Amino acid sequence: MLVFRLILSVFIFFIISACADAPRVANAHYFRHFNFSDVKSYAFYGRNDDNFDYQNLSDVTRNSIELAIENQLDKQGLVYKDLTQADIIVSYFWVKDPDSVALRSHNKKANAMNRHYQIQQQQQRVLSARMQLKKYNQGVRYCAACLKISSEGEKASKINTKAGALIMDFISPKTHRTVWRSSYPVIIKEKENSREIQQRIQRAVQQMLVQFPKS
């Protein structure tokens, strides 16, 4: 009986763990008057482009995100082309506080006075991140009211822009407006290495592109 209970406990533990780490559905919506069936190629903004400099991300992080996007779009049959020849332009924004992990670790050791100061600093960083997102939305001409339809043809839910959300936009080269947007949480844990972070980014991109309308 004791062995049975032990086995049952282990089984329940793995079930709960699997459910807790189960993939969440990505939020997505798009402009229904854009002909997505004509999309055969894509491009990214160049590193020196004005539309690129909306967020201070390291080259390593940008390479990880763009590589994940390339892999998934290649699997869907899209071809990478020059910015002037592509059917869509892919852009992205990571809503995150780069110092949040270090801050949480530091706060465990800080006294009450230092903790209050650190909280104020964190609030300022959060405000700065929101301003960056607002500037990014203006740059990609994002219109939430214009993108109301989900990939299933129904009214779409609100796009997640909370801390940790990775946002991906498809932009029309003709209008320079976002015609499709999706987001998925990428929460980095304190002790994760670069490979684990890359896996989280890949999973997020994969979940988002599942929502991409094929026609």
C-alpha cells in the first residue's frame, strides 16, 4: 500500500508539473482586408533603420529572436528577401525590464530603506518600458481598433502587453502599417542559461505563428 501511494504521489506530481508548464495560447489579431494569401516572403528592418531603434536590446537577444522567427517562417514556406522586395516586414518588441531578475535577487539582501529605493527605481524602469512600447507602436503604425479579427475569424481578445510579453508584428510594405500582431509571454527565470532562454523564445515564436492567417 505504501509503495502504491508513493507511485501515485509521483504520478500526480508530474501531471501537475506538466499542466503548470502547458503552452498558453498566443494572443493574435489581424487586419481582415489584407490579403495574407499573397504573402510569400518576408524581411526584417535593418540594424541601421529608423524603425529598428525602438528598444535597447543586445545583438545576442535580437539574433535569438530573429533566428527563431526565420526558422518558423521557413517551415511555413516563406522566403527571406531584401526589405524592398518582401511581401511583409517582420518587427518585434519585448516588453521586459532587463534588470528585474537582478533586482529580485538584490532585494532579498537589501534592508528596508534600500528596498524602498529599489522599488522606486523599478517603477521608473517600468514607466520607461511603457514609453518605449508607445513609441514602438507609433513607429509601426499599430492600430488596435483596426485589428479586431482573430485567426478564427472572430473578434480577437486584447493583445498581452504585460511585462515579459514578446510582441511580433507583420507590417505592410505599402502602407507601413501593422496588419497582424501576436504576443506570447517569455518570462526568464533567474538561473536560466542562454540555451534555455533561446528555447523559451523559440516556443513563443512558434505559438504566435500558429495564429498566422493562411488566407
